[in-house]
Amino acid sequence: MAGCSGANTFISGVYGTPPDVNATQVATPAGPTRVDFDPDTECPVINIPAGASAYGTPNGSQFSISNFARECDLASGTTVTIKIGVEGHVILAGAGGGTYSAPVRISIRDNNEKAVYTKVVRVSATVEPGTAQGKFQVVDTSAPITIGLQQPLSSYDIEVGFDGKGMTNLPHKKKKRG
């Protein structure tokens, strides 16, 4: 998840969270205001909804999310692009090789709980023959968010979790029928 860690520097951006001002500074500018935008403190937090961190299959195998990260970059004007990474593993009920997949939903919600970005990504984990575990990792780099004084970046929330709509077991090698 190294590609999803934010830098500890300030980026000059438009419509970030305004800095604290004392009562003697009452100047109200006309039009957009440029303020400091700190991607580490303002980038929305990631939440996993209850029950969405694991995904079980009828055969007893289970996917689980073990790590996640996010990174915010000012793309242009009032648009911030959020890079979201999710990683985890699958544990099989019995030994056997193959590639297993599950749907992971990535969603960004505004302060009114309205989804402003949703994407379902199919993650795959390959389990080597004779073992019972495999890993997956996915990074979504296409989540654009529009920010403003009434809707700063820190007012959004990110949700990641398994979608719950079916999982497929893709065999490592297809067997031919004779």
C-alpha cells in the first residue's frame, strides 16, 4: 500500500478547510478563496460497514480485508482525486489451488450520506496448489470529488467492503471433458 501514503506537506488548494482565524480578522473576500490544503489531515477517513470486512462462500472459504489506505491529490480547480487501496486474503476451507474472486465496493459519501462515487471492483486471489491461502490487492485511482467552502474535503467519508453479491471460483486450469 506504499503508493497510497500521503506526504506530510501542505498543498495550496482551493476551498480546503479554512485555517483557524481569530476574532480580530474579519475580512470576507469576494469570490473563491485559496487556503492551505493538507492531504494528510483532510483526506476523508475510510470506514468498513458492519459485516462488510469478510465475505464467505457456500464451500466455507472466506475473503477478508486486512489493510486499506487512501491518498488525496488536488487535480485541478475544485476537484480532488482520491486514490483508494484495499488488500486482504482468502482462506480456503480445504487445500486446493485456483483463483478466487469477490466483489469489493468502494464508495464515497458526502455529509448528507449521499453517495457521490461508487465502484464495484472484482478482486482476485490466487491460491497455489497444496496451500490454503492467497492474497489480493486493488488500487482505485479514479475517484474524483468536488470540494467547496460548503462541502470541504474533510466532510466526505470513504466506505470499502465486500459487496455481497456472489463470488466466483475460477479454476486454475480448466478440465477438458472427454
